[in-house]
Amino acid sequence: MATLIASTESPLALDLLLLKIRSLLSYYSFNLVYFEADKLGNSKGDLMTGPLSGFKILDLSAVLSGPLATTWLCDQGAEVIKVESFVGDVIRHAHNGTDGLTPAFVSSNRGKKGIALDLKSRAGIDIVKRMALDVDVVIQNFRPGAIERMGLGYETLKDINPGLVYCSISGFGNKGPYTHKRIYDPIIQGLSGLNSIQGGPNGPPKMIRTLIPDVVTALTAAQSITAALLSRERTGKGQHVTVAMVDAVISLTWTSAMVGNMLVDQLEARAADRGDDLLFETADGYITAAAVSESEWHGLCRALGREEWQEHERLITTAGRTNNTDALSNLISPILITKTSQHWLDLFDENGVPCGPVLTCADLIHNEQIIANELIVVLDHPSLGKIRQSRPAARFSGTPARIQGFAPRLGEHSRSILSQFSYSDEEIDALFAKGVIR
């Protein structure tokens, strides 16, 4: 006890101790609270707005991979507190917007609460430490070593909160020659092989015109965080989850694009024979179609009026069709260009051939299947007007996910967040006056 008292001489240490006691009491009473709620006739589903309701996440990340991961967790009910510097996340300034709210920022930060801190000051770092005691997850994507120099690394925060799940996202991981390189999505595309895959086996590399590495990393981080939370529920222990963007992307492409490079003793590696060869021009646009199984191949031949192709030497087997997509494309393309997209889509459907239209981003909003899925919702944003958003992709029958709210303006919830973490009005006023928060 003497040691404990001696360690609480500073106000911050005392605050952390009190918050830690409260956190432990909360943790051990969690099951009892829900048991009592059940006795009162309320189901757990009634108390939740999503499957992750009740979990708190402190989001120190910026740009896209980290923020998008926490947005999806927020959609599923987690409370997410976004911590920004006074400049704000760079995505606030990347496109035209209002009040630091651009369409990209709104989509990748919806539903969060926002606080703006001077993270170069001791007082600002102390605020993050105080919040870290009472959250379930911390996520950050600073370059390796930066967060440790700030005094907010995993080893520091786990001493404050042993049950903490701490997720670190980086471009290349924590070791190796590229560790400290500055990275954005295109750099990962190049290193992971995505550009060569997109260019095809005989063509120059091509950039994928959407941020696949960022999004795949976000998916990997979100899934890994929920897995670590599940582990903590079983063991009571937190842990450090690290996600390298290059690892996430290579894992994504491994099963398909790397098939020619898996066999260690194979004499000559080969690139996957897939490019834009499954896109076909029609009289009024483009469609895509594929025939992998034998029945699909026979259906394609019937639809095109070329049943003699069923015995084509290079295409008679599934492996043959998979390995000779260019040859297949050369046979099909001259026929498909003679009639409209809808003509071929109807004919292929009748013959059991997988097919679909090739839509633009503007087209997909009005597609009948997208409308039937109720995927896109229109929200009245107070600054941007009416905006489209995609609802959470996964649907939960018992604990529905939903868009929890709008993305925060810079520092919009600073005062209420500090109150939530037991700061008094006087303390908050002093922090504003000293320029520690905005």
C-alpha cells in the first residue's frame, strides 16, 4: 500500500489509478450487468445498436487504412473517438469540402466522436494516456518508432491498461530495409505485385485505379481487432496486433495471382493469365462473362451458336479454359460486338452462363440489383447537403449494424469527450486556455 500511495503523487497518476480501479470494476461486473438486464426482461439485442456495442476505440490513425477500419467497427456499434492534431487528418484537405469535411473524410470517419489535441505537448500526451486506460482498443498508423517516441507505444499503454488491444498499421512492418519509408497506396501496389497483375502477363504494369491496399489493410485490421477482442473475452488478456499493408495485399492475391509461383521446385515461375480478357465489348457497351465448369462452357457455346467449340482442343477442360483466357477472348469477342449487351446477358442467363453488365460508378447507383439490396442510402448532412453512403455491408439479424452518425468536425466533441473521461469543467477550461485542446 505504501508503494501504491507513493506512486500517486502527481495528479495524472492519481487520476489514472482511479480510472484503472473503475475500469477493473466495470470489467468484472460486465456479465452481471447483462444478467440483471435479462432478469428485467430486456434482451441483449435490445441494449445494443450493433454487435460491438459497449466497446470503446481510441483512433490515433489518419488517412485511410486505420480510419476506415474503425469506421466499419463503428458501424457495428463500437464507440470510436478520433484523436487529431490541430491541423487535422490530411484527408480533410484532400478534396473540395466544407468545414474540413470532404466526401472522402465523411465516408471514412462517419459515426465517430472527435477531439483535437496538441500531441507535441506533455499535457496532450497525458490526455491520451488517461483515455487509454478506459478504452478497449487503440489503433495507430504512424511510421514505426514514431508512436514510441511520443510515449504512446504499446509497451507504455499496456502498463496502464493490461487488457488493451493495440493495433499498429504500417506500410512494411517493423523490420527490414523499407521499414521507415514513407508510403501511400500506389507504393504498396507496386511492391505487392498488383501493378504487374493488372497489366497482365505480356503487358506493362498498370495501376489499379482505386485504393485496394488501403481498403484491404482496413479489412484485415478490423477483423484482427475483433479477433483479439474475442480472445480477450476468453483469456482476459489484451495484445499487440500488427498489420503491414504489404502483407495484407500479398495475402489477398496469393490464392489466385500467385498460383504459378507456389511450387518451390517448379522450374519456371509464370504470371497468372488474367487481365482484361474477361471484359467483352458489345454493340452498345461492355459485359463480362466466364465459363469455368463444363456445363457453363457448353452453355456458352450454345448461346453463341458455336457448339463445335465444346471439343476445342485447348478449351475442352476447366484447366484449359483457365490457362487460355486470351485464346477464349479472341474467339468470343468478334461475336459479342455484333449485338447489344442486354441481348447477350439475356441469352447467357438462359443458358446458365455467369455474366453481368460492366457498370460505371455513376451507373451502379441506379442498377436494379443494387437498389434491391438497399445498399446505398441518402443522408441529409448539415454541411454538405444530401450525400450518398453505402450502408454496412454485413447484415446482423440480432444486432443490426448501422451508420451511427456523421463524421466529426475538427475538435467537435473535445469538451464532451474529456467530460466522459472524468475531467472537471475547470480542468477542461484550463486545457483550452493553455492551447492543449481545441
